[in-house]
Amino acid sequence: MKTVLSFGTFDLFHPGHEDFLRQGKERGDRLVVVVARDKTVRSMKGHEPRDDETKRLERVRACTWVDEALSGSINDPYAVIEHVRPSLILLGYDQDVFVDGLEDELKKRGLSTTVIERAQPFHPERYKTSHLRNM
């Protein structure tokens, strides 16, 4: 069974997020999605998420394409990758958080066969959380 892992904030859940998750599901048999914790969002993005982590997690769980949704780890952001042991990690087209050093981290954790790919954007001029946040 090919497991795909994706992760993100998923604030202001929009069609771009849904398309990202569709792309993940199309690449494997099982899609596991990690939703960032509120503390992580504050630390990485410098602002509060609009919706709290519980609401964002519920929204992702409700998405047709998602087989399992988990909360991220506050202490070790890579722990969930080690737990899931995915065949593929699908990153958002513009995702830059936890990307630097990801390949090295996978090797350290015995996951050197895990492939990393980038999703294709879905109308980023219209469906990008940072744009929607300012509307």
C-alpha cells in the first residue's frame, strides 16, 4: 500500500487546499494529512490562525480525499513522518516550512526511500490563504 503524507496549516480552507489534497490522494492508496498546531502556526507564520487547530483538523478530516488527519507534534515536527512512514511526501507548491533539511531528516530516521514531490498550484491568484486573509 502506497501512503502519501501531506502537511499544512489549512486555515481558511479553500478550493486550493482541496485540490492539493486531491493531488495527494491520486498519488497513492492512502492519504494522511498533518494539520499544524496553533503554537506551530504562531511560531512559523508570526500570526494566529483564523480558526483553531481543532476546527482546522475537523475540516481536513471531512475532506473526501483524506483517509486520516492528525495533529502535528509541537516538540518534534518530524515525529509524525517517522510514525506514518510514507512512501511519498507531497508538499504544497509554495510550502517552505519544514522543507529545508527534510531529506536529511528522512535519512536520519531511516526513511531514505521516501520520495518528496511538489503539488501543482490551483489558481494561486485566487485561492491562496494569504490573499484570502486580506480580503
